[in-house]
Amino acid sequence: MHIFKAEHAHHIDQGIFQIRLMRPGLIWGDPSLEDYAFGPLSRIDRGTLGAGALVRMHEHNNDEIFSYMWKGTMLHEDSTGHRIEVSPNHLMMMNAGKSISHEESTPNSTVDMLQIFIRPEKADLPPKVQFYERSVIPTNGEWTLLAGPKETEAPLEIRQQVAVYDAHAKADTQLQAPSIEGMAPWLYVMNGSISINDVVLNKGDAVTYSPSEMSTIHILKDSSLVLFQVKLDAPMTLAGPFSGRKR
């Protein structure tokens, strides 16, 4: 197994707006790598936005951006005409494609979220914004497929060979992580504490593993987990200003 510890994230402090920037490829423990992405999974920002935060209208292109909301509600506005609240029950996928602009604000609540940047399979695809409403979030350790390539029939489409799941489990329970043949896992502890093969992972830690290394996940404290399954050698473009950066 390879572990990414919470303290390895780059902390950006902008007062009301805090980011812990993670480059998933650093989970291999080799900072001399040419590319810090985990295949097409390029960057994960854990953002904490206080009430009253505003990220003004700005452009994205050639980035697949999944907003995973864990706590709070964020107001999203974009150049395609959407003005809608995003929350743990109402998730958003922004396929920036050739060009899209958006604005984010938290007028009423503090937000704890992941903003996930993925390299699309091709450059300059048509832009689109997708939403997924889930009325019930399971707390029994059941994995929910949130986003993935078209063939997975996930509720949010990622134009790349990356699938995203989450699970919320109670202390003193156990669960097994789903797997997809040909894809490598990157498992993130959004909150809580777990143990895999007697290795303890806490809030902000991540792990990748081979099939032979994976065993039962023991939930030590009430936990929220986000699992990425990634085809490391998938064709991808580096045209995105965020996802396309190698280091």
C-alpha cells in the first residue's frame, strides 16, 4: 500500500477561504516524478469556505471538475444560465470543455467540499454542467457511484476513465471497497478514522493499493470515504490550465 498523509497537502490560507491542495500522484512518495497526477486524476482541492465567501466569475477550459459537497450549501452560477445551490444532496459535475465560466458563493453557510480536477480524454469538447440530486444519503456503509465514464451509467458523466464513489459508515462496522478491472484505487478519508491491514488512516489521509493488498476496511470512528477508480494509462489531454499541469 501507498499512503498520502493529510500533512502532505499544500495549505492555502485566504482567510475565509481555506484550501488543502492535493496532487494525487504524490501518493507514490516520489517528489522527483515528472507528473504529480494519478493518471488523469490530476488535482483535488479540499476547500473550506466560510459563510460569505465569494469566488467571482472566472473561466475554465479542458478540465472535468467534480464538486463533491460534504457539508454546507454553495450557490453556483455559470455562463450556461444555471443559478443553483449545490449541497451533499445536490452534487455537480462541470465538464468545462472548450470554455465555461462560473461563480461560487456561500452566502449562508460554511462549506466543506472537494473540488476535483480530471484531465478529459480530448481537448475542446462541448461544455456542459450536470447535477445529481439524491434525496437519501446512505449511512450504512453502502457505496454510491456518483460520477464516472458513460459506460458505468453513473448519474454524472466524466469524459474520462475515472469513477467516483462515496460511503458513510458507523464506527465498529466493516465494508469492502468496490473495484473496477483495469483501474487503480485512490481512497480518501473525508472524515473519521479507518484501518486497512492494521494501517490506520485518519481525516485527510488517502491510500492506494493492489488487489492483493486490499482487505476489509474497519471503521474505527464514524467515517465518510471518497473512492476514485482510475485508469492510469487512459488517453488524456493536458490542455486544461488546472488538470493539465504536471507539477
